[in-house]
Amino acid sequence: MSDSLPSGSSPWVVAEQFKPAGTVVNIQEFGQGNINSTFLVTLDVVTDQRFILQRINTQVFQHPQLVMRNIRTYSEHVCQRLQTDTCQRRWEVPRVLLTPAQQDYWISPDGDFWRAMSYIETAQALQEITTPDQAEEMGYALGMFHHLISDLPAEQLADTLEGFHITPQYLQQFEQVQDTQVELTPEVEYCLQFIRDRKQDTDILETAKAEGKLQLRLMHGDPKINNILMDTDTQQAVSVIDLDTVKPGLVHYDIGDCLRSGCNPLGEETEQWEMVQFDLQRCQRILQGYLAVAQSFLTDHDYDYLYDAVRLIAFELGLRFFTDYLAGNVYFKVKHPDHNLNRALVQFKLAESIEAQAQEIHALIQSLR
């Protein structure tokens, strides 16, 4: 376990503020998140033996109280839906744990912002897709997530990350740092040219929203592979976790992100960026799983912009990684100075592969309508 936290922010101290009952017997670092610090807490009790403890990165989430309000609104709504929904499969929602003062967060003497969530047992995060069935389950998970909140008005949740998944705004951030003095390696030149060639196409989804073609709904914001929990026995999706970015937005950003994450067999951390390809078969299975649940609320215009969502999100994430590289790696956690550059190269190569298969992806979407 990490010893890098200040003593007042020790997870052992913080866990005492949230534990439902019993004594804390073990705490260990948990997950592979790029933003928050996450720990798994174990208690000496029979039921609810474990829970998730997190220190929120308030540089990223500058209004963490609103984040918690959003999560509670979402989870309470979905729990009510699950009581009346006819779903025949297991589906679970992380619950917010409260302090003795009935607060959904605790601020340490150091000023760190902490929260606790229930732990979903007999389930594990999907780290990579290795079978077609897993791809379909990933799509089903996002479809179920959207389905269960499709009747929750978007205005009931705060926009806790203004500009998040607004690609033109990320382009503006890039333009503010693009003249940063870095070595113009072939990889850096590739990224700069890639952005220049596509900068005119970044507003397609936002324009469609402004024209009323796409509706403002609620989105997850980060439906990548390792935010999908799979039942360890049935290998079926049972939950979507990491709810910090649940907010009003376009479901297209979620669909695009899900496909971006799920259809890259080499993964976003690969160093073989030149070998990255968008897997069309995985795309088909993910969309089949998603539409099996989500077709009830999608409109014709929603289908019209699915390809643009897939292409744009890969480009957007590459743009964000490259911008952070130029800015000195201030947003995403990195393991070495060129980590964000490598991540950007992976996403740009993926976007390139998506563009090369545009005709096939359009035909696939048409066949599933």
C-alpha cells in the first residue's frame, strides 16, 4: 500500500469515517485509474465486508460535492428502476456510503476530499476483450446503463465537468500549447499533422446538438473496458462503475468511447502504436449488445451520427493526451515523460483505422438499424 499520503489523509484514518460496522482489518490499493486514488477496505464482518474508498482528484473534479450529488441522484433513480424493471439478469449499482453525520463525503484535515462506495462482490473489471461474447457484453452494459436513466431528465444532474467531451474546446486547449518547445521527433510531427488535417471536423456532434438533431441526455462519460464489471460465474456484465463523469451530454460520446476502447485489440497502453487497428467484428458485437437494450430510445438521427461518434472520440482522446504531453503531463497520470505522447499515437492510429473502414462501419450501422 502507498505510504505517500499525508498522515491526516491515511486511508486507515479515512476509512473509519465511512465503515458501516466492524473493524477495518485491511486496506490495499485498488484498480488502475488515471485520476483518483482508490483503495479496497476490508472489515471483520459477515455482510458488506468490503467497500471502495477514494480520494478525489479535486484538480480534475473542481466541484466534488456536485459530483457526489450526481452519483446519488443517479444511483437512487436506477435502484428504483430496478425494482420495477422486467430485466431478467443480474444488474447492480454502486451505492454511496455515508458518514455518521449523513454526509456523502469527508474532507480530511489536509483538505483532501474522500468518498466511499459499496463494493460489488463476485464481479471483476474487464481488463481486455478476449472473446466476441465479451464484446457483446460490453455493449449490453452501456445499453443497460443508458436504458435505466433514459427517463431521468438531464437537467436533474449538474454539469460537473464543463467542456468534457466537447471536442472543439479540446482543440482550443491544444492551440494554446501547440507552440510549446518540444523536440520535433517524427512522432511529434505525426501528431501535429494529424490534428491539422482534422481540425475542421471537430464540431460535427455539437453542431447536430445545436440544430436539434441530437438530444441532450445523461451519459456515463468514461465507459471504457475496465469500467465494466463482469459476473465471475456467468461472465455476463453486471455493472458500470466509475460514476464521477455521469452528467448531461450526448450518448454518442459514450457509444464512441465504448467502441474506441473495446475495438482496439492492442489496448490504449500498447507501445506498438503503428500496429493499432480498429476491429470491425468487435464493433459489430458491441453494437449488437448495445442496441439490444438501447434501441427503445434511439432516434433516426441518433443512428445517423454513430459513425461520427466512433471516429471523433478516438481523435478527441488522442488530442487530449497530446495536449497534456505538450503541457507537461499535468492531467493524466504518467509513468514516464513520453507516456502521454505514446497514448496519443495509439488513439490517432486507431482514428486512422476507423477512417479507412468508414464504408464498412456505415454499412454495419445500417444493417443494425
